[in-house]
Amino acid sequence: VTGGKPRFWAGVDAGSRVIKAVIFDSAAGRVRAAGALDQGVDQAGLARGLLLSLLAETGLGRRDLGAVVATGYGRAAVVDADTTITEITCHARGVTHAHANAAAVIDIGGQDSKFVHLDGRGRVRDFSMNDRCAAGTGRFLEIVAGRLGTPLSALGAMAAAADRPAAISSMCAVFAETEIVGLLAAQERPENIVAGVLDAIASRVAAMAGRKPAGTVYFTGGVALVDGMAQALERALGQPVTVACDPRMTGAVGAALLAAEGARKSPAAGGGSGLAARHGG
Amino acid sequence: LRTQAFEERAATGGDLLRRHAEAGGDRRLAALRFDPSDAALRLWDFLLTEEDRLREARRRGWKLVGAMKDLGTVPVMAFALPRTAAFYPDGAWWTPCLMEGRDRLFAAAESLGVDASFCPVRAMLGAFVTRDRFPLPDLLVCSVGAVCDDFSAIAQRVAAMGHPILWWEMPFRRAPERGETAVTLPGGARAPAGLVDIVRMELARVRDALADLAGARLDGARLARAIRCANAIRRQVRALRACVFRAPLAPLPALELQIAEMLLPHFCSDRDAAARVIADLLREARRRVRAGQGFGAAGDARLFWVNPVADLRAMALLDACGGRLCGTDFLFTHALDPIPETLPPLEALARSALADPMVGPADQRARRIAREMRRLGAEALVISRIPGASHCAHEGSRIAEIVHRGLDVPVVEIEVPSVLDPVAPALRTRLEALVETVRARRPSAARPRSRRTP
């Protein structure tokens, strides 16, 4: 606690595939600790375990945390959170913390994708979401990797080796998988199929953009770590796309920043159920 | 007020809704949050007892008219006749929501080839199969043409089952051409006089069929009286909307307001009782405004909502996410406008019917929505698509584009299925994000605040 105000704040991004958490040091203006765990059945327990491990790693106690903000698909399950904020707002905040010039954010996660337009002051101006079809999400990449018998981490290198990306025209992941089976039967090179899949995801995300952002577009979420995806988005959007700093943690960082900036419990939140509130002394 | 939800007051017949939830099997009612006022409980009871009223009317020898694909024209005519009641068979689309999809209506429709690729109104076809949702009407009247393709397909299937339908043609409302005689419709749109003539002639056929059914003349005087009655109810609903939309705190939840508005086109089978129910609700809303009572908080995001939802819980979700209604367009805005009382009645009804937003260009509807949003100070727009409904397949994106261009407010498009459980988390995220965005865009906003997910 500095000057009567807490110094450390936590953000938990409970995604569909991975839970991410950070502890943010507001005095130093940087992340003090960060970690991730695969999502599972006991979402509340996993989030709590991750948060406690970060506290242990940093030598902090529960009472040192000012507040915990949860975001992501499973945010409601993070019972230790003082409040929840959607991943749209959190990703926007996480990006503008590291990249003040951001005009838009693309977040492609395990089961949805989002295009967030920002105003000149780093606030969300408008957003679009695709959560109805897996074809524009990381889940599609998992399906493709499984079908091709290759690890997810190898997809980027495969796409880079493509000589002529295949055309994947189906708008649905299930039909697209059928299309891929057909391409394999026609002896299309797997590299070209992977490159075609990246282009297909990119074109779906670009369709959500609406107007063209006047400035830099940053790319967050686990799919941003797939080599070649940002380039596919650039081709689809017709403008540069920059992978955000530590893109998988952006939502958690944004949540922690918003915690530090005073996201308070709403009247609907119930009283003091958060980890920090209960253990803060 | 919200803390009192679920506590039905014994003094006003507190078992009203429990009766529907337990005896009637409308199990989803147990999970809805209700406005606990007497007026709102009467609204719910009025909605949920429609079948009882229809069966009682049949028992007393009244004639029943099923007004299909009709948002406020044929019911006005039918209620002009003695011992005649109109109802809206399409209203069965809410049954799967209330019954948690356990009443076989969709399965029955699917058995006739009308599957989930059709609008949830296909539940109506199922109701004609199971015959346990409403008594079979003595006359079925259905508009066709520039309305809804998939509804026409569903109604054709009803006809093929041996239920004759009186079809009447609704032309597409195009803009008048240069030099063409044009008239102004209620709501302000202009249309060629020739189109009004077509609708008037079609309505004359409907008038004659209704008169034959009732065994009574449906003359101008009767129609004029019925128009005045309908206009009185429209005035009450407009007053209710104005009260709810402009109050600092919403004096009614979004859910109850939607249901109140849905009484407007068909009067829920009883025009005079509908008038009393709406008058009660208006009185209660005004009382709350005077007392400074309401739902939510003063800073709730002011959202404009487009299209009705098949699962009523979507409206409750709006409130729970920190939003409030400040305007609606539930597809029947023409039924809010007064039917002209200075014109010959059939001409007036024809102009009113042709003002239906569904039968004109999407751009006209979008521009009216944008005007209303500006007038009411809306901070964002929610466009709720109806799954499978052909009339709104592409309309949503056009509305979004025009509103975005004209008002520069955030817009979300959602799709609400008949039972929303599978999409509830995604729906909540969109609505919460919209509310956060609205708050962040306010000039005085610091960083966004949020509310804990209940």
C-alpha cells in the first residue's frame, strides 16, 4: 500500500481454452507477475489456484491486492473477483496501455473473435463479435491441426511454406472441414491448406471491421501467436496489423489496469465477495 | 423495486402467475423476474389467459377470427362487429420460450417439413397440429405479398392441412414516381395513391368476409367507432412509452414494456380489457415516476431496441446488464400511429396497413429508427434478429449502417432463438460490452465501471 492506496491489482482472463492472470504494480506501472493455465472443469478453483501461485511467486499476500477484476468467457465463474468487465473493454485497455496509438484491436480467441474500434483516447468506440461460428476463431485452427495431424505450433511454419493458398469458401467450420477433406483427397499440399485456412479466418474477421480504422490495428488473443495470422489479416484488411505485446495476456493486463483505475463493484455485485475484499483486512 | 420481484402479493391474487407456472406448465415463468406491481401482474395474467378467453368466447357462441401476419389492421375491423373476437395465431411463437420447448410445437411443425430454418413463428403450425394452444378459428385471414416469405410458407402449410385462409395482398411500398399521385401515410412515409387503392380493395374483401361470418353489416359507422377505440389504445401505449423512455429511472422493466406493446396490434383477443390493462400500467408507471421509483440506476445505458424477441428473457437480460430501454421498434411502429379519423374508414385502414415498416424499404425503417433515437437521446442500438425470418435477413445490417452513419453510436446485432440458453453467455457479453462502451463514451466518463454478473 502506498499513500493509503493499494499498489497491486489483479486481472484474470478466464478464456474458453486458457485462464490467464496478472498482478499489476501500479506504482511501477508494469506487470509484476503473469501466468496461464489450461481451462478445465473447476474454473473457479483453477482461477483461484493461478492467482494464489502468482501471489506466492511475488511474495505478496492477499491483503496486498487492491481489487481483482475478471474478464473473458468464464468471468462469471471467477468467484474471487470483485467485479467483472467484458473482454472487449479489457483487451482495449490492455492494448492502449502498451500501444497508445492503437486505432483498433482484433482479438481472436478460442471460441470467438472480435473487432474493436477505439477512439483517439483509447476508449472503445464500437465493436463487432463473431461467436456464432467457429470458422473465424482459434477453434477452427485446432480442428485443422487435428485433421492434418500436426501440432498447432507448426501451423505458422506450414503456412509460410505454402506456394498457392487453397481457397476455403465455406462459411461454417464444419463444412470447411469437409472442404479440407476434399482438398486432401485432391492431393492439395497441407501447407497450402493451412495458408488457405488462415486467409479464411482473416477474411471473416475483416468482414466484421466495417469501416477501415484510421491508424494502427493491434492483434491480441492466443491466435495472434500463430505465425502468419497477422500477415493474413493484413492482406484481408489492406492495412498493417501489429501483434500486441504479449498478446495472450492482453485481456488480463487490461483487467488489472481497470482494477487499478477504479472499476468498482456495482450495486448488483453483492458485497465484498472478492479475494481482495475478503482477505484484505 | 427489484428486490420485491417474485413476491406476488396475496392481496391482488398472488397465485395468478403461480397457476400458470405450476398448473399450466409454463415452467420458464419461474425463472423470469417480474415487476411485482398489481398492474404488471394483471398484464401477465391477461397475456397468459388468452386461450381461456378464446375458449370462453367460443363457448358463448362468438365468432373467432385468426388474423395471421397482421400487425394491426384486421383486428381493428373484426372488433367492430358484435360477438366477434380476433386473435393472433402467430403469437404461439412465444410458447416454446414459456414452455421451455417441451410442448412439441416445433416438433409438430418439423413433422410437416417446416424446420428450424424457418422463423420461430413456425410454432403456430405446430399449434394447428396439436390443437391444444387455441381453439380453431372460424375464419383465418392472412396477408401475403410484401410481408414475410417464410411466414407465407408456414401459412400455406396450415391451409394445406384443411384450414381455409382468406389471403389478402399487401403490395411493396415503393416511393412515388415523378408526377404520380401520392398520399402521406401515418408516420410520414409517402406512397403512390394507387398502392393505397390496392390495399383498400383487398381490405374490402376482408370486410365482406368478416361481415358474412358475423352475420352483421360492417358499415362505415361501425368501422369508424372501432378505429376510434383502436386509436384510444394507441394513445395509451404511446403515453406509456413516453413515460418509460423519458423518466430518469425506468418505471417499468424492459420485459413488461415489450409485452404491453405487443398487446397493441391484436389486443390479446379482448380489445376493451386490453385498454384497461394498459391504462392500469400507465397509471402505475406515472405513479412511480412521481415517486422517483424505478428499476436500475440513473446512469444506466439508454438503449434503443429493434425487433421483438422470441425468448422473453432477453429483455430481462438487458436490464440485468445495466441497460434500459429508451426507445423500441418492435416491427409494428405503424400500429402506434393514429389511424386517420377524418378519412373514410377503409381508406384510413389501408393507409395505416401500408405504413407497416415490414412492407417498405429497409432504409425507410432505418431512417425512422435513427430519427427516434436522436429524439429520445439513445446512446446505442440493439438490433435483435429473428432467426430464420426472411423479412429481417439483411435488414439489420442496413439499419446498423444508417444509424451508425447518422448518429455515430455503437450498434450490436444479436440473434435471439426461441430458447436462448445456448447463447445466453454470448448475449450477455454483447450487452455488457455495449453498456461498458456507452459509459466509456460519455463525456464525463473516467474508466468504465462494471457490474458483477449475477
